[in-house]
Amino acid sequence: MSTADPTTVTRVVEGGGTLEQLGEMAAELGRRALVVTDPGLVATGHISRAERYLCDAGVEVGRFDQVRENPTTEDVSSCLAVAREYAPDLLIGMGGGSSIDVAKGVNLLLSCGGELARFEGRGQVGEPLLPLIAIPTTAGTGTEVQSFALIAEPQTHRKMACGDPQLAPRVAILDAALTLTLPPFVTACTGLDAIGHAVESAVTSAGNEISSALALESFSLSADAFPGVIGEPADLEARSSMLRAAALAGRAIENSMLGAAHSMANPLTAHFGVAHGQAVAMALPHVVRFNAAVDEVAESYRRLAQASGIADGVEGLIERLSGFLDLSGLPRASAECGVGRARSADLAREAATQWTAQFNPRPVDVADFEQLFERLYQGEASS
């Protein structure tokens, strides 16, 4: 990944066409692979090609292809039933972050038993896990290089973060050619998610020198490449930069966690169907404004802006982040997404319960979140 991150345990293979190496890499780890993916990716033909490479290398292949966006424990249970019958010795998560996280969740339950809730937090795994290969087809979550899985509870929509060093994929294949088939809306939302990860992980209370360096590198790459993937969807160089930026931000999160923008995004997605990356991007300018009241945090934001050639420090950063929404054709105001002003109090209470809230660099409570949702309703991150 990066010389700034000596903690990574995932072997990262980057470059256009690197999916062709899947068979030989899988054969080093197992002989009976279960591919975990979603119906949309099956329709592109990428899955059948991956399975052909596996078969050519002598690896038997099973498949679960019903992962849903923003997966819950129900998705993990459905995949687990298939995994138990198939009995793989290797898991392959291929698709967006949802597919890779479901593969991680299945790994926990297949190897250790019990319910996912008992793995919430970090270091609750007592049994060896199966090797996992992660193949992201979106430049978004960065879970392909992380030791955490994010899985929601179906009733409350609260996301559980289940972490253990063993959950980190053994191999991550970053083949930007796989992202060329993404619809424009998905390209935008996943890219905005990656940008949000870089900005938030740069300033969290749990951050360190490693996360700061990774976040800085990620934001510099993504701020430059994002207009390219939006304006020229076939620009493979820009897509490669976004895929690398997403992975760098994923490693930054591993060292620092996230903040209030993600806390706000989760209830917007759960109750109003706002795509996760879009929700993060809408909340982020307001959270940056809120956090910049702390001098040390404002200085970190200024470093992000300077490294990316953004003038006017924090103000310039806020406007650039808002401009990414404009570039994507997405609204700045939650009112345009069907979110009523009267829901601000309910959304605020739910945001305050999200695990990311505790890592925001400026302490944030229900009253603060209510003000942030009010500003988001109006859509302007004014000073």
C-alpha cells in the first residue's frame, strides 16, 4: 500500500487486468472457494470471468450472489447457510463494500459460531478464520484492506463494527477495469464515500501519525481524480487513482476510525434511502465547519486543503467538498431528498448512538446533531 503504513497485513495487487491473477493467488490459499457477491455484478460478467480464472487454476468454486446494499445480519445469515452446505476453505468477497463485509461476517460465524453481535468491538475472535481475498469493484469503502466488517441490525439499522486482525483479507486485488461498468450514480456515491473517509480519518480523536499521512495521501489523490471519473467515465488512470485512494483511506480508518458525518449519514440512509456516500458527502461540509471551531482540527483541515492545491484553507475545503456534490448532480440540502425539517430531532438522537460519533475530534451530542441536521436541511454550510 504505502510506506506510511507499516501495519497493513493485506497483500495489495494493483493494476488494470490484475483480476487475471486471481486463480494463482487463490490456489496458494485454498482449493474450495466461495465467491460472495451481488446480482448486479453477476450481470456485468465479471463474476463468471473470475470463476473461470479460479477453475483454470484448479480451484473449485461455489457462489452466493444475493448480497444487498447496506447489508444486515440477515444477509450474513443467508450467505452462511450456503457456506455451511458448501464448506469452503477460502472466501472471495467481490463487489462493493457490502459483498466484502458479508464475506467477513460469514467468516466469523462459519469459523467461530454464535451471533454477530458477540463480535462487536475488536478482538473477540477465538478461532482461526478462513483466508479471504477481497476484490473491490467500487472505489469506496476501503474494507478490502481493513480488519473490520460493518453489518447493520435489521430492526434498528444500527451498524455494528466487528473487528479482529484475522478479518483483514490476505489479498486485495485492485483492478480499476472492474469499475468501468459502474453506473454514474454509483461511481459518484462511492467516490464521495472515499473522500469522506479521507477527510474524517484525518482528524479523529483516535488518529495518529500513520492515519494522518494516509488520509492526506488519499485526499490528495481523490480530490484530483474524482472530477475525472465523473467527467470522463472511461478514464482508467483516474479510476485507478480513486481505487488506490479508497484503499489508502481504508487503512487510515483502520488507524483512526471516523466521525460525525458518518454518524449523520447512517440514519439518513436507513430512514430516507439516501445512498450512503451521498449522505456522507452532504453532511461533511457542515461537520467540517463544526469541527473547525477547534484550532488544532482547523489546522489539520488546512493541511488537507494545502496538499490538494485548495486555496483559502478551511473555507476553500468546505466549498470544494460542496462542489463535489454539485459536480455529481446531487443536492446539497436534505430537504431535496424528502427529509422533513420536523425529523431533525429524531435523526439527531439516532446519530448520537452511532459508533463513529465517539471519535469525532470535537465532542458532539444530541443538541449539536440537531443543529447540524437543521443546517443540512437548508443545505448551506455558511459560517
